[in-house]
Amino acid sequence: MITCTLRYVIDPYKLAEFEHYAALWIPLVNRLGGTHHGYFLPHEGANNIALALFSFPSLADYEVYRQQMAADAECQTAFAYAEDARCIISYERSFMRPMF
């Protein structure tokens, strides 16, 4: 199993727009074979950092997801929403493996 960790730098004045964007992606990731663990939004501390975590059985499965996502109309609509809303300043993607 691998978990994709996204660390977003967001516009704190557009938190509602980012929340809408996040709500779009949770069912999309799940529909395309991942397990979304949710978005983690600013509460105390930095007001411009948000996280998302979602897992796939393997990195190969994640790559299949990326191909499907690129061809999926709902995913493209979600990307376009974030671009139009300009709620995301930047993001970093990392892959982790759990240790139990």
C-alpha cells in the first residue's frame, strides 16, 4: 500500500472555495480505485496549509488512477474549478508507506 500525501499552500481568504474543491475530489478518488482518507484543513497555527491523504494498493495502481483521472470529465471539472477559484497557491506530492 502507498499513501499519497498532498500538502497544499492555500489562499486563507478562499478557504470556502478550497473546501468545495476538496469535497469534489473525495468521491472521485474513491470512484477511481483509491481510498481517500480526507482533507485536513487549517484550524490552529498556520492558516494557509491543508493536507490530503489517499491510498492505493500499489504505486502501479496509483499510475492507473492518474491515467484515468486525466481522461475523466468530472476530474477535469474539479481541476478547472480550482484554477478559476485560485484557492490553491501551490502543492507538494509525496508517497508514504504505512508501518504498523
